Amino acid sequence: MRPAIWHGWVFVNIDGQAQPFEDYMAPAMKAYVDWDLGALKLVHYQPFDFHAAWKLVIETFCDTYHVFMVASRSSCRADAGRLFHDAAR
């Protein structure tokens, strides 16, 4: 197991064959080199109670994230947009 900390975020890799964290994250580190990521603050927290299996909830959320690109005419698009808009308030 190889843990790493980047801007206060903890990453843990349990794959003994994976490349070093710094190599894997090099593109992100380069892209955000001028950002003060340590200064980020939580400005909103919205808890939800889901009466479902956690994996189903996570996979559904991730799928909703992709609806805008994959199924732009989907009836889910309005619901997904509303979800993101409401969560951002």
C-alpha cells in the first residue's frame, strides 16, 4: 500500500504494481500548479438519505454526469441539470 498526500487530500493505492503517485498525477499537478488548492473551503454540504444500495446510487450519479454528452436529448437531461443546479446553491 502506498499512501500520498497532495494539497491535504489523501490518496491510497493498494496495487503494488502501480506507477508512483507523482508520475500518475503529474498532468494534474502541472495543470493546477498556479492554484492554491489548500485554500479551498467547503461552502455547501447537502446530505441525502437514499433508500438504495450505495453502489446503485453512486453509479446512477456518475451516469447522470455523462447524460449531457452521451444522450443530449434524453428525458433525464432536465432532471440531471436540476440536480446539479440545486446542489450548487
